[in-house]
Amino acid sequence: MATLASAAPPSAPAAATWQSPLTPALLERCRRRAAGYDRDNRFFTEDFEELRDAGYLRLPLPPEFGGPGRRLADVVLEQRRLAYVAPPTALGINMHLYWVGIAADLWRAGDRSLEWLLHEAAKGAVFAAGHAESGNDIPVLLSTTKAERVDGGYKFTGRKSFGSLTPVWTHIGIHGMDASDPAAPKIVHAFMPRDTKGYRVEDTWDVLGMRATRSDDTILEGATVPDRLVVRVVPAGAAGVDHFVLAVFAWALLGFGNIYYGMAQYALDRTVDMLKKKKSIALSRSMAYHAEIQHGVAEMGLELESIGPHLDHIAREWSEGVNHGAQWPAKIFAAKYHAVEGAWRVIDRALDLAGGFGIFRRAELERLFRDARLGRIHPANSALTHELVAKTLLGISPDETPRWG
């Protein structure tokens, strides 16, 4: 993966003072709507419209394109705040924010291949992600979708899952494999406009958690994307990790990690409030004075104390242009893994401490419990994370396959 040696993010100038669009009133409205979206399995339309109108979708857009130009370290903190009250809303919006953030990073580094995306985002375009595929546990680097070179572009055939922002996207980022040369397969990255012919959206989203994202399947049936919207053709596997692909890892995975951290923090705060009021016939004071309850709360707090600084450190190093070379993917994967696994443990413990009341929907923990479980499924999953981190530490190419005997 020699290409990673030079795939460092651009250095950042000092941040200017700015005003977050996430006002307390806006966050409260998002919080109040979250349970209804989940119950009805309905897209977060009102949240989306309010956030769009407040300028939230423009956070990473550079000032030269009319945005506040927030770097990754700032954007993920805003996502953490939004996820504290409405995790599915934050997760859905994350797909758009990471594409705009990637384009901004490349543009600041002198790479103009996604400048068109910044212009479109400035005009209100909404970008979704179409990477997940059944049978492909190494997303972005490999693909079960076929990319075929045609006159003026590439034709894509395959099925994309988890298409967050399905009801509102104007462009969806997709990738496919061009295996016309079996000895040197290529991964083709492109953005498909909504008015493209040769695809359809299938209503599949009836799932355990994060229901408001409405991440329905997108079936590509020979959809052709013109060359001007084909942004990368790179070698398959880790050999194709250039600055663009590395930025996908950074913006997407660190966004995921902060979203699940935010919801875990909310679970801890709700648990503390609840325990101060919870009574027991065996105690003269609240359950907050029960020694084992205190032990459980301490476990939650200790877990969260290690997640936040880890996420902050990696996002800050990316935003400041620290060059970790080939170590970057492992660092990004580790931060995301640490966050989602820890968040799950925190919320699972919260349900223990809530007792029987916690399983009722009005307690909120039942919904958070279902939402939190999905974090461990998001790329990169446990198997891929352990493989990548181990191979990086051992100095083995991520493309190396096991040999037995």
C-alpha cells in the first residue's frame, strides 16, 4: 500500500470564529421527533428540512463556495451534538457531510477532481452513499457491482444496500469493479445523478434500528455515469487507497464513531437522572445510593472517558494534516471500532440499570438499544478492523491472502 505514504490530509489554518447552526431549540425539536420517526419507520423529513435551511448541510463547504469551511474535527463534534438527541438523523446526514468534506479536503490540497461537487453542494445538491453490497465485506476497496467501460463513461450493474438519504438525494456516490483485465482489476468511483436512467430504488428498509434513515436499496441495471462524474479509477484492494479513498475512511468512519458516542453519552445522562429518582423498598434513599448501581454507572463513565479523547485526537490529526502514511487506515478504523463497541456496552449497561422500565418505548432506552446495535455492523466491521490493524502492525500488505499448509 505504498500510495498511502503520500496520502496525507492538507494542513489547516487557524479556525475562525463561527456560529453553530445547531441551536438548542432546533436540537430540542429533533429530539421530540425521534421517537415518532422510529415508530412509523419514516424518513426524518422535518429534521432534514430544518437542518438544510439552517445551513447544516453546508458545514464543510469552503468559504470560497459560500460555506463556513469546517474541517473534520469540527464537523464530527457537531454530529456528536446532533446524535445526542437524534442519532438516525445524524447518521443519515453524515453521508452527505462526508462527501462534501472529502471534496473540500481535496480542493484545499490542490486536487480539483471534485470541485464540481462543491459547486453543486453550494446550490443545494444532496449527496448519498452507495457502497454497501451483499457479499462484500471489504467495501470501497472491492465491489460486487460491475463497472463496464462504455463510450463517454461507465455502466454500472449491481445492488447497493443501506442507501441513506434515499428520499432526498440528488447524487449518490457509487463504486464498481472493472474486471475487463482480470490480471489488474480496477475500482471505479463515480456519482450518479438522480435523473440517470437504468436504476431503481426498492423499498427494503424495515429493520432493527436507525429506522429514520430510510436506507433503501438502489438497484443498478446498466446505469451509465458520464466521465465528468467519474472521480477515480484505481487498483482494486488496498493498492487503490489514494487520498480520495483515505478521505472516505476518515470522514465516514470518524463520523460514525462520533454519532454512536453521542448517543451513548445521552444514555449515560438519562440513566443518571433516572437513578436519582428511582426508588426501592429496600432503600431509604434513591437507587443512586445502591453500591452495585454505582458500580454500573462507573463502568459507563469509564468507557465514555476513553472514547471521546480517542475520537477527538484522530479527527484533529486529520484536520491538522499529520502524515501517518500507511498507518492512517488502521488509526481511523481503530477509533471507529473503539467508539461503536464502547457505545454498545454503555447502552447495554444502561438497560440493565433501568430494569424492567427500560424495555418500554416511553423510556427511550429501548430505541437507543436498537440503534446502538447497528454501529457494530457499519463498515469497518470487527473482522475487517482486526485484520487491517494486525497486518499494519506486522508490516503485512492488507492485500495479502492467508496461506495454509
